[in-house]
Amino acid sequence: MVSTKYLAIDKEIISEGMSFEFKVFVQSSDKKMDCFKENGSCFTNNDKVIIDTLHALYVEEAEHPEYEVFYKNFLVTQQELKNIKLDNKPSAIYENAENVLNDLFSNPEGLGNYESSKEVVHDMIDTILDDNFSIKSLMDIATHDYYTHTHSINVSIYALSLGSYMKMQPETLAELGESALLHDLGKSKVDLSILNKNGTLTDKEFYEIKKHPDIGYKIGLKLGIDNQNVLDGIRYHHEKMDGTGYPSKLKASNIPLFARIIGICDIFDALTSRRSYKEAMSSFDAIKLMKLKMNNHVDVKILDKMIMMFR
Ligand SMILES: [Fe+2]
């Protein structure tokens, strides 16, 4: 018998009087899924009180596309977005970004998915440039379990925060955010058994992984990206200042600026994320390690800017 799968939904979007075209479930203490709200039935104030005490709400996997449509409409309606309390806004943006990146990685050549990723970057920039808003709160919600798509969102958040700290113009920030969000897109074509491998990679496996910047660059071209900065960030984010990186062994200032910024954010997120084989490092320890052990690899001037930003 095929068991039904359930996926978590963002419970913060639910308000009194709202109804969905799908059933909403809660998980009981014995891990069974109980129907909390039938489709078409409105949420009451009492429901809201109960929901606030729950860890999560779920929909059946088969009805998740319905939820995604609802959720995307909810987010793009600016008036409704403003109604979300400021504290919850970054979470909503992050969750939307996760959905978009999931779609993008499962269908990297899909033009609609690429357009959605641009909207994600604009939502992040609007939040980061909002005077009432601290960069820290967007960074605080970064997920610390490592998956390629959440890693891409985190790197984009760090790069945008850093770019904003470096006083980049909004158009440049948008390009940087886009490049950071897409930097590992080439991994969508790398065998999952290699990407998710726990142990040390063999030479052959590492050879396969090292193809991802070039693959990502080619997907970028296919998607019609013609901005050289965006393409450079994708293609050269694994270059190292001493020329020992890949794919082109570029050195120092020959490595394009976006690639140097994304490279630092990439390492920082990898160090501060939890993996099945390692615990997450604190931000402080990660920065310290990068400063002491990686000064031949990363652009130290940009790393110093990151340190100043965290202060
Ligand atoms: Fe990468």
C-alpha cells in the first residue's frame, strides 16, 4: 500500500475567515495525521489560537501544488505582504525562496523558474534596504541544515548583505543576488549520490563535482542571462586567490569581483551549516578559521568587510 506523504506549510499566513481549496492536517502525538480543516471551511479565531500552539500544519503532497499557487499569490499581493508582521516577513520571503529554488533545481532550464528567482532576489533586496529592518533578522532565519537549494538562498542573503554593506547600487545588488542564488545551479546536473556522499570523495567524484561551475554557466547562457557579472559569479566562485582553484585557475584580481564575494559567502555558509557528518560552526569560529587559514584562498579585503559587517 502506498502511504500518503504530507508537506509542511507556512502557518503564519492563516488568518480568521480564510479558507483553502485543500485539506489542512495536524500531526497527533502518535505521529498520525489528523484533518484539522476541511477544504472550503473557514478558519475561526479559535483555530488561530490552536494553530499558534502547534509546531506545524501540513497538506497532502498531492495537494501541495494548490497550496503553492495560493502561497505565491499571497506573497505577490503587496498589500497582503505588508500585513504580515515585520518579524514574520523574512520567514515568508525565505519560504517563498525555498519553493522557487526547489522548482529551479528540479527544472533548471525552466524559464518561468528563472524569472521567479529574480523576484526572490528583489524581495530580499527590498527587505535588506528597508530602513526599519536589520540585516541580522534576515540572516537569522537562514536554515542551518545544508541542502543545495537552502545553501543557495543563504549565500544570496550573505552576498546581498555584504554588497549592501559595501554600498553597491541597487541594480548591482540585484545582479549580485541573482548570481549568488544561481551559483550552484550546475549541481542540478551532478549525480546526487556524489553530491550527498558522506565520506571523502574519490578523485573521479571530485572531478565530476568540479564541473558544476561550467555547467551552471552554460545553463545560465541557455536561460538567456547576458549579464557578464552574473555569469562570472556562477562560473568562477571556486577560484582561489593563489590560483589553485577551479575551473580556470584564475589568480587574485583576475577573479571577477562577484566570484570573490560569492566564494567567501559560499565558504562561510558551508562552515556554519550542519551536515550529516559534521556539526555547524559558529559564525565567529568560521570567520576566525577563514581569516587564519584561508588567506591565500579568499580576498582578504572582502573578508575584512564581512567581519566589519558582523560587528
Ligand atoms: Fe559551488
